[in-house]
Amino acid sequence: QSDIFIGLYWESYGWVAPEMSVSGLEDEFDLSGSLPRLLYVKAPAPEREPRLADLLSRMENEASYRRFRTATELGRLVRDDLATLLSERFSPAPSPPRASGGRAGLPGITTPLIGREDAIDEVAGLFGREDIRLVTLTGPGGVGKTRLAVAVGERMRHHFTSGVAFARLAPVTEPEEVLARLGRAVGAEVAGTDAPLDALAEHLGDGRWLLILDNLEQVVDVARDLYELLARCPGVAILATSRFVLRMVSETEYPVDPLPLPPDPGAVSLDELASSPAVALFLDRARAVRRDFALTESNAQDVCEICRRLEGLPLAIELAAARLRLLEPGAVLRRLNGSLDALASGAVDMPERQHTLRATVEWSVGLLDADERSLLEIAAVFVDGWTVEAAAHVAELDEDRALELNDALAGHSLISLDMTDRGPRPRMLETIRVFVAERMAARPDLTQIQSRHADYYRSLAERADRPIRSFGQNEWLERLKADAANLRAAASWYLANEPDRLPHLFRVLTPVRALWPNWGVRYELIGEGRSWMERLLPTADSLDTQAAAELLSSAEVIALEASDEAMARATRDRLTPLLDQLDDPYLVAVCGLVNSWTSSLVAEFDRGVREAGASLERLRGQDEPLWTGLALMSLGGLEAYAGRYDDAEGHLTEARDLATRFDNDWLAAASRVRLGMMALGRGSLDEARGPLDEALDISVATDNVYNVILCLAAFAQLALVDGDAERAALLAGAAGGLRRREGLEVFTTLTGEAWIVDLIRQALAADSFDRAFAAGSRLNLREAVAVAGERRNATI
């Protein structure tokens, strides 16, 4: 009689009727197989009966369920799941998968994973146990830890209903960067916050997540944070790949061994030999470069000996198999034997398998011609991949030759080629990059290579400068995002070698933070800005006027981001006298606008109005839609705060219309937030709801947390006027909690949040206010947005 089966489970298995072998609870589950199932399991369950535990284990193979802790959470889950189910049932076409969950969170593996079927089952089985939530895959470089982790993630994606997220940590060198990378993998921007661990834990909440941390060995000091994350998020599990264990009490180590070595060719048939894992992998990769290659009586001994000499190490076997493009197995074995013998006396403190991999890589590099070898060495300067254009510049080649050489290196299996919308993006396995970097460090032209690398990425940022400030900004933001690690490396090189080049690079990247604050470059490049500025600011007086202005304005923005009023004011006071000496109208306008932000922060509102107005007038004569929109919003916000609503409405409406022409979602949302806040300020409540609803929708869709927080504060005021003071306190608490966790304390004076909180406090009894406000401060972003949308949904 039902269309949907909803099952709720906690500790009791239920009554077993006479002549029945199972309880009514299990019987109902068995009868529900033809229906859509929404299953929910309450936690914690310290007294769960064994038969119910068995039933839940069976459910994991036949269905999936979500955990809940409170009745409120259960209600939200059921409501959301029913809405999703109905939309899928009646929608004319299925929605695309969310990027944060399932298969979309994993990197693509283009070659089959051979010989690891048992390992996949075993590791997946570990995560099926309630007492295991952290598994570390250990083993030497090149043994296939990453591929195994991805395969396990693929297997478990239905078990972890919130998502399977993959964080590539090979470019990361500092433990604090791990949380930033992990946050981006799950769709949460935690970089730059005062408490990134709190922000990440808040985002993950009680969701069922599998977090895959790849190449964790170089940042093992993050183990304490991971332990805390697991303690605070009961539905989160972590699968790490590392050459070392993390040495955590809760850690389960799973050693990933090399593939089993093949049997004696004389003792088994060719079919049995070909099915042994190491030989099967060799054959698969050999046929990728030589389609007609086959295992025969004449080459079987050589193939097996190659696999033995490489000790079953998958990366080494793949490199050797790639040589069959030009050589027969016997020739490959002779070259391999020579290289291995030559390197048999490596450093005594290195693992023996590391010697073997080093020998394999050196041997493979030795087969390259001079141009291929040179480009491979030069490519070690790149971090987390590169483009053919970048390789051509750094290696001083034309692009056709660079493309040809990159293709050759890919054919040798020394690099991989990720296909993107902008063409192939080469990437070097980190194991190979470490080895090749040693060769690069010995080159006499090392300094020139590093200089050209830094110059290329400075030039890339400069080329992106105009598009980012105008039309086509999304494409260029994506380009800079892909090369965030290279931009950071370039900035580090300039800091150590040519610090006078940094001010301009910082100034060029300032719009990136304004356009897309929840984005990698903000942390990877600008996140170190305060420490860099501390080193650079003493040199400001020795720079020419333009460089000094660029440096000081960037330092002022960084101080604003950190809510450092003293630094922002001091930097503004150093910058202001320089403006009359500048010949660049654009730089004058931008510096003046930045100054107005500082004036607003320190409550010098009249000065802020003058500075923002002067900057707007300068920008009107220039083709600067982004900065013009920022100036319009800054001036309109200050005017609204001063009660000049007609002026404010004109400037904010102009900013909104400019955002539409400019096709900029950030500006579109921010202008609507401020229009709604202005309408609230003048008492036009119905007029406020439209732009605030639109702003919230745009901000959520574009992951703009700052604008979401502003919307929550405004919706709190609306709820208070509607007579729902408790919901108003909940929303005000949510805005404050998110703001603290995200580290976004800038311009709180202009939002009127303190005033709103005081009004709500007056409307509620003290204990009721404290309880609702505290509950709101614990809401994650998704939950807070749901509360803000309750009135809209009820109205609809």
C-alpha cells in the first residue's frame, strides 16, 4: 500500500513472533525491496542488540542508510531526502552528480588496477567495522598506494553517503596547508580562518564522509588535527597514503606490498604465467605502447626476470614495459641489469626498494635523448603540473617542440598527461620528480631555470589582470587556480631573490581575492602574505613610488582580511601621501578605495565616504567594471549606514545592473545583499525580501560564505519583525558562528549585526535568547541556510 519505505533503527532488533525466524522489523525490510528505501540509524547505540547489528551490516550491501542523533536532525534528513526523491521521480531528466560526493570526488584512473583485487576487498572491509575510522596505506614510492586508495573510494562511495573526497598533498610542504586542501576537496573554504579545524569540522558535521589524503608522508605533523577531526565528526573516516605510519593510537596500518613475483616459466603454462599479477601488469602496459606484443615461449623468461629484478614494484614495471616501444624484453633486461648493478651500493639509510626505484628511474632517464632528458630535468621546477606553454617558456623552446617532447616523456611513462578544456596538462609523478630534481639541482643553469619559472608565472598573473577585472574572468580564474602552487613557488623565489618584483605581483592578484575569496590562490599564495609583508614593508621607502604604493595597498588589504585595525590604519597612513605622486589613474583609484575600506573598519565613516566617492569618480572614466562595482557597493553601503537611502539605492542599484552586464556572480550577490540591508534600514521590509532571497540563492550556488553571512544577519532582522524572535536569535547566532569560524570579521559595523542582536535580546527572555543564539552558532552553513529558507518555503 506504500510508495516509499522509511525505516528507523536504534538498539532493539524487535519481537520475533511464534513460527517466525526473524523479527517484524527485519521482515518489513525484506518486503520493502521493490520500493525506494529511506533508512535512518540513530547514534550512539551502546546497547544495540547483536541481531540488529547483523541486519544493519546486511543493509550496507543491499541498501544504504544515514545516521542521526536527534529528532530535529532526523526531521531535516527525512524532509530533504523526500524532496530529493520526489524531484528525481518527477524530474524530466536526472540532475548531474554533485562534485562533493561519489565518483566525482575521485581522480580518474586511465589504466586498470591489476593484482589488487584482494587488497581492495580487505581495505574496504576495514571501513565496514565501526571501530576503524583511520586507515593508512603504507609502502615505498611507486607501489600503487594512490591507485589502491582511489579504487577503495570507488568501492565505498555508496557506503559514505555524504561523499568521497580526494586531496592531493604532493605539492604540500606545511602541515597547516593540509586542512586547506582538504577543505577545498569537500567544498569548504577554511584557509585564512583563525580556526581552520573548527571550520572543517563544522562543515563535515555528522555526515558520512571518506576523506582520502594522498602523499601524507611529508606533512605527518598534521596527525594531531586529523585525530581531533575524527573525534568531532563521528561519520568521518580517513584513508591516507604515506610512506610512513602516522603513529596515531586510532590508526590501522595496511602495508601495500609489491606485486607477487611470477613463478618459474618452466614450471607453469603461459596462461598461468600471464595471469600472475606482475606479469599481467607488464603485459597490459606493454600492449599500450605496442599493441601486438604477446607473451611467448621465447620471451617469457626475460619478462619474468624483468618483474623479479624490479621486485614487483608497479611503477618500475610500468616504466620498464614502456621501453618495449623500441626494445625487445631481452634488451630491456640487459639495460636494466646494468643500471641495477651500478646502483647497488646506494645510501645505507635508504630502504632497499628505494634503491630499486631510483635505479629504475635513472635507467629510464638514461634512455632519453638529450633534448628529452633536458626537458625532464627542467620540468622538475614545476609544482603540481604545468602547461605546454609554460614548459616552452622555461625550457626556451617553441611550443611545437615542447609539445613533442612532452608527448615523448609521456610515452616513456615519466610524466602523465591530464586532458583539460585548455589542452593537455603534463604532470610528473612525485617519486620521479624527487629523483629528477636532484639532476636539475646539479645543472649549471639552475638559477636561470628558476628565474624563468618565476617570470612565467608573474607574466601569467599579469596577463590575467585585465580579464579578471573585466569580462571573461571565470576562465582566467580557473587558469590561475590550476597553477596556484606554481604561483606560490614563483612568489617564494622572488622573495628570496628579487623582492622588488613582488609588490606588482601582489597588486595584480588582489582582484582574485575580491572576486573569489573561497579559492585556492587566496591561501596557497596570499595566505603567507602577512609574514611576507613583514619582511617587505621595511623596504617600502627604498622603492619607487608605484612599487611602494602597490606594496602598501596589498599589505593594507591583507590587514583588512585579518581584521588587524592597527596594521590597516598604519598602512593607510603611509599610503595616502603617495597618491598625489602617482601617474597611474587606475592605481590611484584602487588605493583610494582600499583606504575607504580601512576608514570604514575603524569607524571613520565620513572619511570613508569621501575616499570611496573620489575613487568611484576616477573609475568612471576607465574601463574597470570590477573595481567600479566594488566602489559603488562601498559607497552605497556607507551611505546607507549614514541614512542617505536615496543616494545608497542609486549606487547599489547601479552596482547590481553592472554585475548583470559584467556576468559576475560575486558582484551580483553582494550588491543584492546590500540593497536588502538598505531596505531593512529604511523600514521597507517587503522590498528587502526580494533582493535578499536572490542574494542567498546566488551566494549558496557560488559558495560565497561572506555574502551568506550577511544574508543570515538580514534574515534575522526580518524574523524579528515577523514576530518570531526565537528564530531571529537562531539566525543571528548562525551568522556570528559562521563569521567567527570563517575568520570574516571585516566590516561588521556596517552590517548592523550588533544592533540586531541587541533588539532580539530585548524581545526574548535571557535564557531563551542564550539557548537559541548558542544553538544557531553551532549550525553549519547548510543548516543555517535551511533555517533562513524556512519562511520562504512556508510562503510558497
